[in-house]
Amino acid sequence: MNLRSLFLICFATALSASASTAEELVRPNFLPEKLENSKGKKIDSSGLAGKYIGLYFSASWCAPCRAFTPLLKQFRDDHLDEGFEVVLVNFDRSNTDKRRYIRDSGMEWPSVPGARRKASKTLMETYQVSGYPTLIILDPNGNIVTNEGVEAIISEPETVFGQWLKFETPNA
């Protein structure tokens, strides 16, 4: 079994989320008010306003996650200046395991506080995530651009961000 097949087996799809129609740049309403930076310090999620956000559902005990994280790190670093950021939604057994995972993987992006906490579970339910790794890409208004971010980054890392920028919310 190749790495792509392993990712696809573990990849779960997410369906829909409510759209935000706010005109001004405010805290993304789908995120908790406070996040943690890569060092574990509390930060305000309003710093993510106006950005494309990849909600990364992951855990250190997930082998496909550990294999995908370096690809995501490179992708994030390549597109950070273009308005892309990742937010880790972690499902490790403890905050210590989460901290070790962040440190060992070189994740420099924010995370939902704690591990397996209510906020993480709420996001998992909202986006109907059923497996790891899952990467949900949201536009600056909180609309789902794709729920297949893992597959997109694996198959089209050079062009997919440009495609996401062209995303338009379908008319209801």
C-alpha cells in the first residue's frame, strides 16, 4: 500500500458549516476566542481574521498524520505570506502528548487549546470529521472551500492554493 492510499483510507470527509457574512475583519466565528501558539501561550484568534484557514484534525498517535504533517508544514510555510494559516485541532490523549507532537513536528501554527477538549470535539462534530488526518480549508468568511485538503496538498501542492483563492460560495 502506498502513502497516498494510506492517506485516502484515513481521510474523512466533512460536509457543511454555516457561513459567516460579516463584512469587517473580526474573530473567525468558528474558532474559540483563544487559541494557543506553538509554545502553548494563549493568543487571540482575531489575528486570523481575513485568512484562509486549514483546520487540521490530527494526533501524534496517528501514523498517517505524522507522515502528512511535514507536507502540510512546507505548504503552510510556502503560503503563509499569501494569507494561509493552519489551526491544529488535536486529539492526543494528553496536553503533554500534544506539546511533544507540536515540538517534534515543527508545527509553528496555532492550535485549539488542550487535547480532546470540548472545543475540539465541537469542531469535529460541526465539520463531521470521522478520521485523521483531516484538513478542512475555510475561506476568510468561514465558508468551506474543500474538506479534502489532505488529498489536495498531496496531489497538487504547487497549484491548489491558487484554486482555493478562486473559490466562490455557491448561491443558496
